Amino acid sequence: MAKISVYIPVLNEEDKIEDALKSVLWADEIVIIDTGCTDNTIAIALKYTNTIIPHTFQGFGKLRNAGIDACSNPWILSIDADERCTPELTQEIKQTLDKATLNDAYWIPRLNWFMGRWIRHSGWYPDYCQPKLFRKDAMRYNDEDIVHEGWKLTGTVGFLKANVIHFSFQDLSHIVKKMDNYALLGAEKLKENGRKGGFFTGLFRGFWSFFRTYILKRGFLDGKAGFIIALFNGIGVFNRYVTRAWKNNGWDQPPKL
């Protein structure tokens, strides 16, 4: 089997990182990209790997490229601290890399656990965000992307069947914190794209995001969890556009007396 590296970007993940690391102990190399941990994350990680790479966060595109650059093997598996490589996925990856003919990258379905249930709708399954298994020389992310990072693939892409498990949110406060962070990053991306944001634009796009998630993507079939996902999707989009307008209009500055 071709040798494989796993990289995991972290920021204060002491409650999650150990299970993530245990799920990839089969890999030839584990790389931790430390974006400024102040808790016990790194101390825990050092029990499983000595490869800790400090990285100043300047956007998710640069972060993921730093992970790729730090890996020394020809194949890379990218997972986050709140994800787990299942035994079924481990076996499928090994069988895949043993084949004589390979694609250059592979989509892996991500199964999310939220509010006590597996989410099968709401746009959360199979949740292909980006190829997670790929040749090191075949994938690069867009350095300029602060959030929702784009990527470029040289070669062919295939699909694996086994899931990577994603434990996305611990509670509502975690959702709000992550939503606020993404609103700030998303507002910067709007600026980069020459878009001004705005209250009514955010209101319309936020409502559309809720409708698309809950109705078109059948979030209602996920019960209460589906409603919460759709609601916070809508609020997150609204916050992004209003945050951009807030900065554009200088609403954070008090009037001069």
C-alpha cells in the first residue's frame, strides 16, 4: 500500500482531538497544524505524534495548504478534530491504495451527528465539502480564500463509500460561536469579491437559505434538528451580509462630539 499522511488542523480541541487521533493511528504519519492552541490539545496530540506544525491563521485556504506542505508521504487524508475515520473507511482506504490503478483524489461521504441523531437530509449528507483523500501533488487550495476554501485538482477524482463521522456541534452556544466566526470571515470574503452586503440583501438571502435547507433539501425530515440547521443557516447568511454592511458604513464608530 502507498504510504499515507494524515493532517489535522487544530485550535483548542482538547475535548475532541484524542478520539480523532485514535481513529487514524493506522496512517504512516500524523501531522498536527497548530493555529494557536492555549489548552491541552498539543499535550494530548504529543502522545500520538511528534509532528506539530505552528501556523498563524490567515484563512482556511492557507491553513490547508500548510497541512499539505507539512506531509511527507505521497498520499494525504485530511480530517478535522471533530471528525473520525471509521473502521470501514480505514479498510476501504487501504484497499483503494492497494489497487494498481488509482484516481488522483477521492470524495468521502461525511455523516453528521447532531442533536442526538444522524442527519440524512438538510444538505448535510453525503456532505461532500472537498476531496479528503488525495495525492499530495494533485491538490491545492486557494490561498486567498478566508472561508469556504476553494480547491484545484490536477487529475481524476473518484468516490469512496464508507463514511467519515462528523460531530459538528456540542450545543447551541457552540453553533452561535462558530456562526459568529464564519460571519466575520464571510464578510471579509464578500469584500474580496467586491460585494457590499446590506440589511435587506441579508434578510432576503437568509430567508432563501432557510427555505432551501428546510424545504428543498428536505430538512423537515430531520425533525427538530433539521429546523435548527435551517434556522441557523439562514441567520448565518443574514449575519454575514449585515456584518459587511456594518463595516462598510462605520456603524461600529461612535459619533464625533
